[in-house]
Amino acid sequence: MWFELRRESLGFLDRAPAVHVAEAVIAAPQRAVFGAIAEPRGWADWFPGVREASYTTPPPFGVGTIREADVRGTRWVEEMIEWQDPTRWGWTVLRSSVPYARAQVELFELTEATGGTRVRWTLALEPRLLARLTTALTGRMTPRLLHQAMANLATRLGA
């Protein structure tokens, strides 16, 4: 069963009822980090919980590209709404196999940092009951998840 979400723009980041932000520094060049983040098939190797991800629209990839992902057994269909190589990459969730949110936008922002790249991950959503029940957990887990992902990605990139 699919649950439809409201398509949103990046403006949702400023008005979403729930926003979680995490930052981490990875000892790898900005272009390499962006390339890894923008390549969905590699996510299963470095982002915890991702079993599979792929673009379902043909190249060239950019704004408007559709990505499907399996995260811990839940399915997500997302549309890329931001693609600025090598600094910003984001999406809005179109539908999911769990009733998590009414709307959801995620954005990765990459900036140069001493010794590598600073990655800022923003998760904005209008939660349904399931997300409201796990808000405190999501707030604590988002930074941990990003730090683990960046450590895994650094290993993958040989940083």
C-alpha cells in the first residue's frame, strides 16, 4: 500500500512543522562527496538502513529526476528538487509505503571545511501520527545517522 505525500519545494524547509538538522565533516573533497551522494546505487554501501536506491527516470539526472529507495524495508519515491553540483542536493517525497508524513523534504548542503567537506542534512516534514510519536527519537538519531553515514562514506572514498 502506498501513502501519497504533498509535493513541496525547498521553501518547505522554512515552514515545516518539524525540522531536524545535522552536520558532520568528512575528510574527502567536496566533489567526491557530492558525487557519492548523488549516485543512489552506492547508498546501500554507506548510508545505514538503505537496502537499495536507484533513479527510475533516464539520464541526464537533475531537478525532476525520480529516485526510489528501500530503507529498512520501507519504500520511498522521491523527486529531486535541488541539484547544484557540488553544493546542494535535495528531494521531496512523493509517496511512501508507511504513513510517516503528509509532506517531507530533505536537503544535503556541502561546503568546504578544514580537512574536507562539511555536510549539512536537513529533514523537514509535516508529520503524521507515526512521525509525531517518534519526533524525539528522530531528533536524537538524525545527527548519529549522519555521522555514521559520513564515517562509512569516508571509508568508501578512501579518505
